[in-house]
Amino acid sequence: MRGGNRRLRNLTALGSAREVSACCDVAEALGAAKVDGAMRARLDRIIGTLVRCTR
């Protein structure tokens, strides 16, 4: 992948990671799941990396 395609794929991955984060928030708010702090930190790190890759 080069240039535009790589950026588009990273944007897609970023959207998916943010969607997972939102689903975790909803699951916690409904009391259906407890999201581990380490998992949340790892997801935040992935999102941060993808943000930097899309610039």
C-alpha cells in the first residue's frame, strides 16, 4: 500500500477502534461488562497510534 490507500486503511482501522471503545463504554454504562483498565489503556494507545498514522 502506498500513500492514499495506506491512509484510507488506517482511517478505517481508526474508526473501528473508536467503535470498539464506544461499545465498551456502552457495555459498562449498562452494567453488562467491566472493562479492564489495562485493556482500555491498550485500546487508547492503539487509537493514538492510528491518529498519528493518518496525519
